[in-house]
Amino acid sequence: MTGRQTPALFVAGTILLTAAWLLWIGREPICPCGHVSLWHGDVASAENSQHLTDWYTPSHIIHGFLFYAGLWLVARRLSFGWRLSIATAIECLWEIIENSDAVIERYRTVTISLDYYGDSVINTVSDVFAMLLGFWLAARLPVWATVALIVLFEGATIWIIRDGLALNILMLLWPLDWVAAWQAAR
């Protein structure tokens, strides 16, 4: 095994273990509707976060941008592959936490996600691949382009669905009644 294969195997193994864990705790492998769509755009439905991509996919690409930047700052001596491995572990850990009963219930009580029952496993794996894409793009794009994409993704999702990464974090950690009312008025 070469030095380049080890991080790739770590990334693949981490994703597989995450999927296995989510299946073990009872998350649906695919949408309970019985099919998998490339895109599902209705955030106010029980099928949200059940298909391959949705309005929250850009937030996972942003995760990749942010993980790349953070790891470049604190671990730039590590190879790209090992920094990607760390980012994958962080993203997978978040997906496991996000799909815990406690966090799902928190989403349902303090955000607009009233019909949220956790991500399907295929959606989770797709979210991790979106983060991988963001990490890869951040390594290749100039900083200004990455920042522009973050602003574009956040601006578009806030404008179109009244949600995004920043609002999602805000409402999960410190819910504000006026934001919830604004989000519900779609």
C-alpha cells in the first residue's frame, strides 16, 4: 500500500462505517417513498433530506470549503490526502450527531423542519461527497472564488428557501422567534 492509498482507504472506510452506523441505529437506507431522486427541492416535505441532493447540499459543499481553510491553517504540513481524511471524519461525525434522536428532535422543535425525521443513509453519503467536492474545489480555486461561492450558495438558499448553513446553525443553537416566523412565511 502506498502513502497515497492510505488516506483514500481511510476516507472510504469512514464513509462506509458512517453508513453502517446509521443503518444500525435505524435510519432509512433510501427515501421511504421507495425511490431515489437526483434532486428533491421541496423543503417542506417528508422527502427532504431523503434523496441524493436537495437545498441543503450547498451547505455541505461549504463545509468542504471551511474544512479546507481550517486544516490549511492548522495542519498545512499534512498531505492533501490526510487533511481530506480529517475533514471526512469531521463531516461523518457531524452526520452521525445530526441524525441522532436528540438532534432530530431539536430540529423539529426549534427550526422550520417540522417533518424532519433524519436523513436517509443515501442522502448522508451524498452530503459527505458534497463536502469532498467542496474540499477539492477549495484546493484548486483562488480564495476569492471560494468566498464568492459561499456567498452565492448562502444567498441563494436564504432567498429561495429562507434557510442555509448560517441560519440552520443559528436556529439549532440559538433559536429566534422572529427568524422562525420569517422562515415559516414562505
